[in-house]
Amino acid sequence: MKKMLLLVVLVTGFACKRKLSPSELQGELKKAMLTFLQQQKGYDSTTMKFEVQDVTYYEDVKMYDCEFKVRLTQNGHDTTGIMTGTVSKDFSKVSRKL
């Protein structure tokens, strides 16, 4: 009986994912978008630098619908713009909306 109880406690402990706080979630979304931008074809880290400054998001069932404020610095010039996209719940897939 004790072994069964121990097994249930262990399985429950490993199966439950910790819920992220809003600030941690924003940090993960920013990191996912930055990684996505840096992996795009034509990205040159010697001349371009992206900085994801802010994110506004809506949590859906399978993904986060996001609006990112992104600053691009290139050749001594910079610009800030808004990018929209979706991020999967595990932060591994990002797709931009045009």
C-alpha cells in the first residue's frame, strides 16, 4: 500500500507542470521571438541586432497570440516596430503574421 501511495505521489509530482508567473511568461515569449528572428535567413549578427522590448499576449488553448515591440539596430541606424505572431505553448514554434 505504501509503495502504491509513493508511486502516485511521484507520478503526480512529475506530471504537474509549474505555472509560470506573468513576468516569467513574458520573458519566455520574448526569448522565443528573439530566437526566431535570429534564425531567419539573411540574419547577420555582425551588422544586425534585435531587441524584443515588450510583448502583449493572449493565451489560447494551444498557443499564445502575441504582439511584440521589436527594436532593430543596423549599420548605426535603428528602428522600432510592432510584429504580431503566435508562439506554441512549449515556446518551440513561432510564426509571424504579416
